[in-house]
Amino acid sequence: MKKIYLFNRIFLLIGLVSFTAFGQTVAYEGNFGNATLQSSYTADITLNLQSKQWFASYRYHSVSDFRLGNNASAKVPTKFIQAAPQGASIEMLWDIENVKTISLTTSTTYGTIQKWYIFESVDQGNSWQEVASQDHISNAKWTYTASSTKSLGTRYAFIVTGTSNPRVRLTDISITTEVPTNFPPIVSSKTITGTYGVLLSDGTVTATGNPTSWTQTGTLPLGITFDNGVFSGTPEQAGTFTTQVTATNGHGTSDPANVTFEIAKANQTVNYTFENLTQDQGTTFAGLPTQTEQGINIVYTSADNSIVSTNGNILSFEGIGSTTITATALSTDNFNEYTTTFDVRANDPNATYCFEETFDGLKGNNTSGNGSNTAWNGNSNFPTTSSAYQAGEAVRLGTSSKTGAITSKTLDEISGNVTVSFDVKGWTSVEGSMNVTLGTETKNVTYIATIANAFENVTVSFDNVAAGSTLKLETSAKRAFIDNVKIQCSATNSSTTWENGAWSNGEPDLTKEAVLKAVPTAGFCAKKLTVENEITIPAGITITVENEVVNNATLRFEHGAYLIQNNNSAVNVGPAMFDRSSTPIYRLENLMWSSPVINQNIFEISPNTLTNRFARFLESTNDWTENVTATDNFKAGELISFRAPNNYNNYGEGDAQVFESSFRGQLFNGEVTIPVTKTSKGNNAVGNPYASPLSLDALIAANTSVGVNSVYVWTHSKPIVNGAYQGSNWAIYNGIGWNDPAMTSPNIDIAQGFIVKVANAGNLVLNNAMRTSANGPVYYKEQKDRYWLSLSNNQGKINSSLIGYVNGSTNKFDQNFDAQPFDNNNEGLYSVLNNDLFVIQGRGDFNNEDSFDLTFNVKKAGTYQINLEKFEGVFENQNIYLVDKKLDKVFNLSELKSYSFDTKAGEINDRFSINYQNKTLSTNDLSKKGLVVYAQNKQITISSKESIKSIKLVDISGRQLQNIQNINTKNYVINLNVNPQVVVVVVENTNGTTESRKVILK
């Protein structure tokens, strides 16, 4: 229905009294003459009247004279009237609600005023609609009355139009509001929370206006209904659901309000009490529930299957020891995941009870409330009692008002892992639980049997009990009966001592503790190691300990003696000393070490090394920095490089010397996390933090998140001569092996630092699982197809390179199988891949059609050798051929083992290649390389893919036959009138490359 608006004319009368209609309120009034910012005629101006802002398209204001319009041509803004007639507008810059009337008083006019308009906006002035208009009458009070009020914010604008620059003086403005008393309901939005399967507790929707009916649309959770403004029922569906509700009364229908249901999943329940369980090794337990009460299958997992394994709901007690069983029922659409844990223990079935008390001979009874009133003062097993009473070959502990306890004698014969068991029941009701203390540890045990029931047997396990402990049984509140107290000690839980050349209680193992009172003659394993004398472990002995090492005297490991610990959480007690020796070195050579002990001062490792010759490696610069200070200690897994002592011999001025030093402190053990970065080349310095070798294969496999590409280890195979190393001292390892066949172990020795190249920044993690017992050769179950080439001269080997054909590698770059040189000292022999040099290259599965180029770099011209150092796998029967492109000959390295050649100094990348068939390059092969050279009828024809700059012809004695310059073409023919002979054609291309071919002139 179209709304009707009134625009009334009211003449100003002197002394007229203003009033408002019943129910109306004056919400705003003022006089434009009192507005702020007076000025002459101004366009687009914001003014302030009674703390509210107005905007005029043109206005004049002097003292109380406020005129709307301009004395020159001005037009009404097109947002009001598209035709933009002459005139002006003034609009509210603020919102007002429930407007009933607006009155505007005018007086003097200028020019010709023709018409007045009122416009309305309900979107903060973004759009306007005309609501009233009327022809102009001089000196009138214009009043606009709304046919109905608007509850939303509204703005109004006055527009005057005319001719001859129309202007009008504005004085009073008044706005009244009226709040309607009859309106449709307003429904409040609501969020209803509930739980699957639980009756809703608050489903009432609220609304104003006394609704007479309700409507709901949208999706409801299953099980929920809506009636007369109330949601009710029991949710049969978990999740979030949104529906809409409207309410209706005699004045209309409300806007829709959202009602959101947040129905939480219900918890699963199990009609079973999970309790700790102890059984003998070799037995099973099948009493666990298979499903929750909601019908969801329960899955059981063991933290250690070697002790107790699971198969469905059956537990098999496999080994000896304790572990944890986790019961899990997965979550569903309507139920949360159910999970709980309980401890299980597998006892040695051959174990004996090392302590037992049956309370035989005690009077009274334990079946009535008046049969246990005679105090019991203890016996030889339990000499200390508190509120203990005889109870018919049992003991009652506690009274109706206090707890009771009994404490055993000193148990010198008990140590290690033990199980305490006893029979227990409560009073007429269970009044508490039992606190069981053995040594320094207390555990609480619950029970359900009462005085009228038979005794209930309970067990509790203790680990690492120290000899000389006492056992205390105490009620947590009031009364309980106990009987048949036993401590089960397994032979495997005992300890054995090495003294006088023998073990006192058989050899130790990972379940039996070892005590050293003399130097051992062989390696051994132990659950815990205690040192009780001055002990030096000789080289060649490895000790493996499951848990901690406790040094109560002096413990020293010679170079080549190792200690492995399995438990990452074990905390060692007391210091140890590790001796470390280097291979013979000269004064200017570097050592790269790490520390196996905590808080080892760095400078103390080599006091005679100049302090400015200790350095750390920075990945960000890919270089060393000498930033070690006198107070710095080794961090766990930190590499420190330092020079030999300054008093050592220089190379050529005496013998090399073995550097010896010792580390002193508490042993590093457990997980070590080392941040690694990839801002430069990804080369990060780390070190072995353990007292045993570290497996590189395990390190690489466990750190896939950072992507370990290669491991670089500094060796001393190349001495410093005249201030420079003769070749590279870096041995390099990856998934194919070491680049140097002299390196046979995939392990990093104790106190050895090394460099890892990573593909990604992150954390490199080391742990006890990477520790190994040997640093010697490794034997592979499956031999790898690989061989090693080396470059040497009369001074010895310069470097080695490894070629491997292994599963997972390709003829493209492979992060796990291709390794480049570490430093810029590239003197040596390398395989080539994508114009890059590699010391290790994996090339996929072996194919005898495969071939690749070699590059060598030498500092001096002379005679060198390419050697086949070692080969494995398929190369036991597969020949390896070296192609000398300069001589256009193929040599069988598998037979020769070494090929000697002369060369100039520098990097030569176009002379040698490797293939696996005895053939030289054909014309097509040469064409693929970009240069074809052949001789016929005393003519040599040269064809190149590149433009040729010059051609030299040289005979086999090295004599130059021709030197042709400035050719600048891709094809060239040379006529020769010479005797039949071999000629080497050397072609230099305009792009700077040089290639050579050998031809035979007939």
C-alpha cells in the first residue's frame, strides 16, 4: 500500500505556543541562525547545529541570517533530482528513528522560489527517495507528517528550486518522534546446546508482542520437535544445525530469527573396570570387553609388544617387565573417541618370593566386627606397627577414627624390578584404599571386597628398587584387613658384580644390573651400570646399558672403547672421561671434533692451539668463523674446528704427530635436537654427541623432514704443502656409500664432527636409536652395483669418485644419491651431470647402454692416472671402459685398473667418458656431440653445430701442420698433400668451446 504524506502550511503567529500531540516527543530543535561556520555563499559545506551535523550544497550565513542557495548559478544535486534544476539542498548527516513530524520555518526569499521538496534516506544517505513536495509560499512554516513511523535509522533533506538564483532564509527546525504501541513480535536469536542422547534442557525461544502463533522452517536435529515457541526432545544426531523461527500476533509477523543447535557428541562408556594386571610370562588374558556399550569396537594396543602383545581382546604375556595397554574405540558421527590405559606386568614364572609373610598364628577373626580387637606388635618381618590388630591369621589395620600401618625390616636382598602382592578386604564397607610404599616410591591400590567377602588379591609393581629399602602397608582411611604379603623377585632383576675376573651372579644383560669393581675383559650389556672403583675401559670393548650409568668412583674410556645407552630418558650420575686420538697430523692441519660429555670447555681440548684457530661453521655464509671464546663449552651435537697445537712440526720439517686429548664430564644421553637452516647451500655443522659411534644410515632415514642429502667428514689423507692441501680432505657419504673406498664404515666415530647438507630448514634429531656398537666395516645383505674411480699422480691419490646403480636413483639429480664436492678445491676427477660436478652419482638401474662424461681438474701439467680402485655387484663381471676422446681410443679399465695420460693444467671437461661397451664414438655419436670430422682423398671435412673460429692440425708428435684462423662458418674442408698418417684436428668455436677429433689420412 502506498504511504500518504502530508505537507502542511502553517503561518507564523507572534506569541504562538508550540506543543506536541499526545505520545509525541520533541527529539530535535534549533535555529539555523545559530549554526557554526559562518561565511559568505559557500558550496558543499558541513555545519553543526545543536551538536548534529548538516550538509548544504550552497548556503550563506552571517550572524543570524542563514540562507539556503547561492547568489550565482547553482543546481540541486542529481542524487535528489536527476534533472538538476536551479536550487540547493540541505541534508541531515545523522540518523533518527520513529520520526513523526518535521517542521521547518522560512522567511525572506531571493530570486524566485518555485517549489519545496522533502527527501528521505534509510541507508545513511547512500540513496534518497522523495516523500513530499509543495509549491512555495512566502514566510511559511513547512511541516511534514509521516503516515507511519520507522523504527530504523532515517535521514531527511530539504530541497528548494526556482529561477533567478533562488535563495531562502531558514530559521527554526523541529523534529518530533512517536514510538508505536502496536507492532509485530520481535523474535530473539538463540543458540541451543545439547548432547547426543540427552534430553534438551533449554529450548524456549523468546519474543516480544505476545505471539499467538509460531512457525519454524529449516533443518532440525533428529529427535527434536518445535511447538508453540519451544524446542524439545532428545537429540539423535550430533552436529551444528540452523533453523528459522517467526512469531505472529494481531499486528503482523516477525522477521525470521536464527536458532542454532550445537549438539555435542556423547561419550562412549564401557561396562568394565580397567585395572592394572600382572600375570606370568607365557600366559594369556581374554577377559577384556570387545565393544563399548554404544556398539563400537575396542582396539587394544601395547606400548611394548615384546612384553605384552595384543590380538583382539586377548593379551599375551610374551616377555618379562612392565608396559602399558591402551584401549581405544574410535569416534563416530555421534560419539567421541573412547580411550583409557592400564598397566600390565609379565612376571618371570620361575621367579621365587624373596619376601613372604602369612601372619600364621594370629588369634581372632576377620569375618566380624568384634573379632580383631587385640593389638599386634609385629614380628621379625614387620617389626614396626601402628594401630595394628590380630585378626585370625591376618592383620587389621586402623580403627574407626584413624589409619593403621605396618613397616617391614630392611630388605637387603631385594633390588631392581619387583612385584608386591597381598590379600585385602575392607570393613563392613570399603572405607578407603591401601598405600603401598617400597623404598622412596608410594603407590595407591584400590579394592572392593568387604568383611563379609573373601580376601581380594592385589598386586603392585615397582621398578629400580634400591637394595636396603623397606615395605610399608598403610590404610588411606580407617580400617582394612591384610594377609599373605609377598614380594616376587625375578632372577633377571638381580644385579651382578665384576670382580676378581668373574661375574658374581652370572653375566649381566639388559634386564640385570652390573656393578664394576674391576676392569672388564670383554664387552657386556646391563640394565644399569654402577662403577664402584677406578675403572679404565680398554680399547675394543663396547658396553651397552639399557638405563643410566652411575659413577661412584672413576670411569675412563680409552680411545676405541664405547658406551651405548638405549633409554633416551635415562639420567646419568657422575662424570666420565673419554680419551681421543687423531691420525698423525702436522701443525697447520685442522681437527673437527664434538664432545660426548656435558660442559666440556672447548679451549681445554687443545691448550697449545692458538685461541684464534678455533672456529664454527655457519650455513648462512657457507664458511668458518673464529668466534670461540675462553668460556665456551661444547653444546650437544656441536662441531668445533681447531688447528693442531702450534708446537707441532710443519709438513716436510719432521714427522707428523698423533694428537691426543680427553673429554671430562657427565655423559650426553638421549635425544638431541639441532636446528638446521637452508639460507645458503644447506651445509650445517653437527657432531656426534654420544659415547659411541653414530649410524649415518639411521640419521639420514630419521630426518626426512629436513632432507639430508650428503654427509661430509674431514679426513687427514691430504697434507698441507706450502700452505695448501694437496687435494680435498672431505670424505662424502650418501645413500650409495662413501666416495672414498678406503672408508668402510657407515658410522661416525665418537667425538667426530661432520657437515650435513639439507634440502629444508628445520630440526635435525639425534637419538639413542642411532647409536651403534661398531665402527668397523659394514656388510650389506644385498651388494650394491657400484665402483670407485680415482685420479692420482706421482705424489699420490688426489681424490676418489663413486658411481652407483641403485634402486631409487635416476639419471637426473637425486637428493639421496648425488653428492657434489664440499669446497671450491675441485682438483680431482668427477662425473658430470647437467654440467655440474659430482663425487657421488647414482644412475638408476644398470644398463650397459649407459654412458656419461668425466671432468678432471689439475693444478699442474704432467702425467696423471685414472684408476679403477674398487668395484662391486654387477661390475664383478661387467667391464668398465674409459673413452679418451683426444686419442679416439677406448680402454678397458676393468683389465688395466689404471690409465696414464699427459695433460695441461686446468679443468678439462671434453676428453674422457665412461661406457660399458667396447666401442668408439660413431659419426652419429660425434654429430650428437656437435662436431663431425672425417678424412677422404687427402681432404679433411669438418662440420660443427657452432660457428668455427679456428682449426689446428697436429700430428702425433705434437708438430703443428696448419693453423687456420677467422673461419666463421660451420663447415670447412682442408686439402692436404701429406703422407698417410694420424692427424689430430683441434676446432675452436666462436662461442669459446674447443673440441678435438683424430682422423687417419690414407
